[in-house]
Amino acid sequence: MKREELLGIRYKKSENFSEWFSEVVEKCGLADIRYPVQGFIVHRPWSFFVIRKIIQAFEEELEKRGHEVALFPLVIPEENLVKEEEHTGFKPQVFFITEAGERKLSRRLALRPTSETAIYPMFSLWIQSYTDLPLKIYQSVTVYRYEHVTRPFIRGREFIFIEAHDAFREHEDALKQIREDMEISREVITNKLAIPFIYFKRPHWDKFKGAEDTYAADTIMPDGRSLQIASTHDLGQRFSKAFDIKFVDRNGEWKYVWQTCYGPGVWRIFAALVSIHGDDKGLIYPFEFSPIQVVIIPIFYSEDEKEKVLRKCSNIARKLKEFRVKIDDSEKTPGEKFNHWEMLGVPFRLEIGINEVDGNFVTVFRRDNFSKIKVEDDKLVESILALSKEMLENLRRRAEEVFRSMISEAHSKEELLKLMNEKRGFIRVNFCNEEECARKLKEETNGLEVKGTLADKVEEPSGKCVWCGKKAKAVVYLAKSY
Amino acid sequence: MKREELLGIRYKKSENFSEWFSEVVEKCGLADIRYPVQGFIVHRPWSFFVIRKIIQAFEEELEKRGHEVALFPLVIPEENLVKEEEHTGFKPQVFFITEAGERKLSRRLALRPTSETAIYPMFSLWIQSYTDLPLKIYQSVTVYRYEHVTRPFIRGREFIFIEAHDAFREHEDALKQIREDMEISREVITNKLAIPFIYFKRPHWDKFKGAEDTYAADTIMPDGRSLQIASTHDLGQRFSKAFDIKFVDRNGEWKYVWQTCYGPGVWRIFAALVSIHGDDKGLIYPFEFSPIQVVIIPIFYSEDEKEKVLRKCSNIARKLKEFRVKIDDSEKTPGEKFNHWEMLGVPFRLEIGINEVDGNFVTVFRRDNFSKIKVEDDKLVESILALSKEMLENLRRRAEEVFRSMISEAHSKEELLKLMNEKRGFIRVNFCNEEECARKLKEETNGLEVKGTLADKVEEPSGKCVWCGKKAKAVVYLAKSY
């Protein structure tokens, strides 16, 4: 095998997405899966820098809309974890602390699998009057679940997410918040990261444990499987009754609050970013999120050229100081450097040789479409800003094209069975909306799940359920999922 | 008791610092200590916003100096925790996970008390050649220690800190890093937060468990006790030998790396910020770190005035959009609002009444020195920027004055015994540098500890040890500590 093959990505994303993903995770230094506890990964700088940027993008949108940042303890007393009946379903997945040093603790402490049961006992202390509402709080944390099959950034025993927890006077306010949460998702995931998704209202058998209704954003990964990347839950008054969160209304009446929680799945959003924008060469990071935004490669063939070229590289780097810039002056060949930084997804490469020195320009290479243009030194900053916008637009256009091509429609069982083998992604069908039918469908299709109805649009069903033939009650979208 | 007394801070910082601190923590909404697991606190927005800003300030300085951000798992296998002999000393303080759901795990997993033993097994995989060095990495995380006596932001079972872990080819590089770490501390803690401190080299009996040498920044709290707010450790080759972290040098020889770690104690830096700058009215937050930087209070006595005043308030808020601004248009009286936001430490209050409307100015109140000035509407932005710098300078000057007044010198045992009852803070003495003498000194003075010698300056001892009378070998600083 040639050195280059050893170093670069060998699998093709379109042919073997799963191996491609694992190779990118390893070779681009995203995660190290060799940490000596199974299911726990090390987040290396080339992923964590981007993840932190994603977190900050969400935090900004949350705070713009009146949320305040807080941090609640990692540990939850077991009796609180099981206070809300359905939420108790998390228990088999929870890690428990039972000892400190050589001492046994008097009770088990759960590691947060999600923080409703850590936060709501405090809400019950903080909320007394209608003037304490709305209460809108969030935290960006790691959470812990005892998963059996794990995958970096997709499913892990430790993963990163943001959780916003809100309490309101009226159910109507809660429903408004859900629409706001969808808007935040749109703002960050679509507008900033160029990742397409559909927000579904999940069927009642697939709700969050303890929710009245669950709304979730699903994207489609290159292998055609859907990936939930954010979710918003209408908690109704279930938790407020379980945790006694009440307020005195204007007319002196005690009432339970209405609650929502919203969880952008930061880990999975990162997985989607890697998978959807990446190509056979490796990663493609959007400009705003890349740890290095511009890499400068000096090219020279003599000592005399070297000095001139390196001087220009420094000057250009200084000119670009508002961006995150690296001059790669290592001992590798220019070709090796090109390959390395392309694999790592750096949006722009500047090639600077003696021609560039003499002509007062630089050669700008764009990672997304491999185009090369010459830009005058004096126009470089504005040019990179303009190109970075174009690049984001291009990534969005490409991703949306693929996404749209992965949504199809089946009008009969036969058509569905045929489609599911030919096409990947979502299949739109008329459905009876019975849990039992969904169960059979999943079993007999080797995993096709009902992801739900569109969250922001009512689609009227017509005719019969595509699977059981009973009267259709909803238009739903089916997909195999992560 | 009057309503105002109930709402405001009742204890005086100078008379009863401990009660003052607890009251500020509660009434300013910094932490809630009623979380149902002992020693774990809820970080409420009015503290956590500031803590996050402090974290970001350190992250910026760390990254400027070549550190990369990463995230290592929370859990550490017990066998790794005890690999370095002295570091094993952490074990009695460590929480252990032993169960998941109803299942027993095959081995105990420690919650990180600090992350050397999580990170260094990976260093041993990542570092192979001299070209892999230096390796400079950091993470901002919560850590867990089974402490018996806890205090919000000072000592807790869960607390927030940053840990930077670096590996080098030569010991000299490591020592250079230690100086850089001190510089980072100075940059954030002194320059941005106006908190004075001294960096000490700790005596050998008070080193970090597993370090060759420990350097630590101590400030003085208003009760005269010293508080360690950052520390840097020269780990030598202890961990590299325990975890087999080796590299091939230029000439083909295998060598162990030299390591340092640096921990800005973010939690305690926040405690120092609250305690050192605060006054009898409550908090005083520096402008750059305050969740709200400018609060606008409308003042009116008629419906007609109300409309004009509120309109001006909105216009002014828009003018100040580069800052974090709040208009307090709640139903409380202006006086109540004044007290509330003074207690919360908001740097500037703008009072806007009909005079301000008619005269095209606003009345600006400064929290640190209670001064009020009139500023023309058009000069408000630049005026607030200038005042915020003055305010930081004033806070620094005040804090340094108090700090200097808390450093004294004793030349004999008698003088020391007298001083320790009269003066608070550090006492500079000639010392024999024997652990046994330090132990006796601490016992017989009810807690005076040897904090160490100055880290950045050699002070030549003279004469005899202030305590045992043997030949003095060092000039050290004594203090009672948190």
C-alpha cells in the first residue's frame, strides 16, 4: 500500500458509509475509541473545538429568547429519578454511584441520563407565584446512559447535549415555546450548519418517557438511515404534578405549571455535519465552525525562493488575523500538506509560491468544490468572507438536494416493499396510526419505523393504511433509524 | 423587620464575612444549597453566567499559547487511578460507580477527582516521536471529590475547574511552561478580574499528589484566610514512567516525556471575585463579566411622563445594544429597584426620569463608588466604556490596598504570636524548612500553615527559624487557609 493510501481516507462515503465514518473519526483525529472504558470516547481537539462552537451557537439563540444558563448536579437521588411514572423507564439505562473511597453510600446516586429529575425539585422551590413565570433555563452538559451498542457521536455511554427546561402559566405558552424551539433548531442546524431536517410529531408510542407529546428533528445520514438530532417535549403537567411545581395565579388560585423541555443533540448534530458534508477525501467543515479556517502552504524550490515565500506567508497570515489561520511550514511536501488539510476539512487553502510573491496575489483553493482562484493580496479578506458565504450556500444546496432525493412516496404495500429496497431515507405513506400496525410494519420490513407526522403542517390522509389496509388516519413518514 | 432588611444583605462583610458570604450566595441567586444530595449545589444563572465568562477568558489565553481543547471521559478505571504511587492518595476521596440499572459492573469506575489518570494513558498512545511534542491540551470540566465539609464555590463534592496537561521533550521546556501558566493566571485573575494573589512554591510536604513541585496562587479572603485559586505542577517524569509515555528522540533514543499540569480553580476564583470586590450592599461584578452590564430604571410620576420616559428608556437601550442591558419596568418602586440591582452587583444603573428626557442626558450611577454623573445621550457609549475601565482600575486598586495591608512580617516567635492575633493574611518569616517544625507551628498556632516561598523571586533567609530557632533556610509566608 502506498504511503498516501495509508494516510488518506480509503473507503468511499457513497459505497461504504459506515467504514468511511469510522475512518474519518480516527484519521481526522475526531475521537479516540481506545479509552480503557467501553463506550466512553475521548473527544480530541479536531472534534471538540467544533462541538464547542455548536454549543455556543445554540447558547446564543437560547439566550436571545430569554433562556438563562445554569448548571445542575450530575447526581440524582434514585427516589427522584423514579418520581414520574413513565420517566422511570430510564432506570435500567442509568449508572449508579454507590461508594466513595472504601465507604458505602447510604443510597444510590444516579448519573444524569437527562436532567428533568435533577431540575424539577428545584423548580418546585423557586416557583411560587405567577410572577415567577415563565422560567426558562438551560444547561450544556454531558449525560450518561448504559447503552449496549455504541458509535462515536451517534450513541455513547457519555455524550454531549444541551437541555432547556421551561415552565409556564398556560398550556398555550408551552405550545408557543415548542414552536420557538423549532425555530432555534432551524437557526443553528439549517442556517449555520447547512444540515437539512424535518421536524416530526412522534407517534404516541415513541414519545420521550414522561412527555405528553414529542416533536423531533430527523436528518438523513448518507446510508439512508434517519438520525434524530433535536427534540422538544410537551411535558404537560405530568412532572409538575409529580414534583409539586405550583404557583399562585393572579386570582389567588394554586395551579400546576405547564412544562416543556428541549434538547438539541449536539453530539449527533456533529455526526450529521461530518457525514452529510464530508466527501471521499474526508471532512468539509463550514467556515464559521472550523478550528482552522485558512491554511497557508508555502511552495518553493530554492533557498532564495524560500525566504521570499515564507515572508509573504507571514504577511498574509497577519492580514488575515481576524480568522483562524495556520501556516503549514512543516517538512512535508506541498502535495502531502494538500492532502492532509483536505482530509481535515479546512475550508480554504492558500498556495503561495514565487509566482504569488511576484504577482501580488495568492491562489485560493476551496475545499467544497475544489475550485482554485487567484485573488489579489489586497482583496483577500473580503474575498474569503464572500467565498465562505458561497461555500455555506453550496453545502446547503448540495445537502438539500440529497435530502430531497431521499424522500419518496408509497401508495401501496407493494410499492412500499419495492421502494424500501431501492430508495433510502423517508417514505411518505397513508397510515392507520395504530401502534400494533407500526410494530408489525417494523418487524416485517426489518426496521422501517414510523417517524411521525409533519410538526409544522397538517397533511390530510386519504384512502387506506399502506400496511394494514384499514382507514388511513394520518400521513406519516417511515424510515430506518439510528 | 422591614421589608428592605429582609430583601437586602443584613450582615456586614467586615464584621462577619462568613455569614455575609452565605447571605450573598442565597439572596443574589448564586447557588441553591437545598439540592437533595449533600455537598452538591445548583449553579444558578447569576453565578454560572460569570463562571462561564471566567472559563472563556482562560480558554482564550490557553489557546493563544498553543493549547488545544479536548474532553476526556468522566470515568476512570480504578487500576489507572492508582498507577502513580503518590497519586493513589486521591482514592479515599473518590466516588465510584459500581452499578448500571440493576446490573453490577465488573469493576469500579472512579469519577474524575482530577484527570491525570484519564488523560495520560492516551498520551502514551499519541506520543511516539519528538515531532509529537510539545503536546498541550486542556479541558474545562466538573470534578468530583468526597469532601466532608463543603462551602459553595470554595469546597464541594462537585466543582468546576480547568485542567491543562502538557508534555515536553526536556525538563527545561516544562519549567518554561510553568512560567507561562503563571502568566496566564496573571492575565485573567489580576488583569481581567482585579483579584490580587501571590504565586508560591509550595513546601515539599504540601505538593500535589504525584508532583515533583507545586506552584500555587493564593489570594486572601476578607476574613484573612488564604485561598488557593490556581496551581501549576512540575510532574517531572513520575507519570510518564507510571503510564509509559515515551518518545523517540532525534537521535533514535527512547525517552520519557516531562510533564506539567495547570489548574485554574474557576470555582474559587469566582468565590474570590464575590468576596474581595463585594461590599455591605452585596456583589460588585466587573463590567466584562456581569450578566447584566447596564440596568435602566425608568422614573415617572404621571401617565404622560411614563410614556415619554419609557420611550427614552427603549431608545437608550437600543443605543447600548453592544452591551448586556436590561430595562427594569417591573412594578416595584425605583428605590426597591435601586437596592435590588445594587445587591446584584450590576456595574451601571441609568436613571431616566422626565428631567433626563427634557435635557437629553441620563444619570449614570456607578456601583463600585456610588458616584452619580450626568452624561449626554450622544456620549453614553464611549462614557460607559471609559467608566468601565476606571471601575476595574478602582476595584484593582482597592483590592490591592487591602491585600498589601494583609501582608506583615514577624522576626521572632513572640512577634509572630502577637501578629497572628492582630493581623490577618500572610506573615513573612525566616524558616528552617523542616516539615516537623511546620507541623508543630500549625498545631500550636491553631492553623498557621507554611504556604511556601515566592515562586518568581528568590528571597535570601537570614538568622534563625522564627519557630524552632534553628538556622533559617528559607523566607516563607504563613497563613491560615481555606
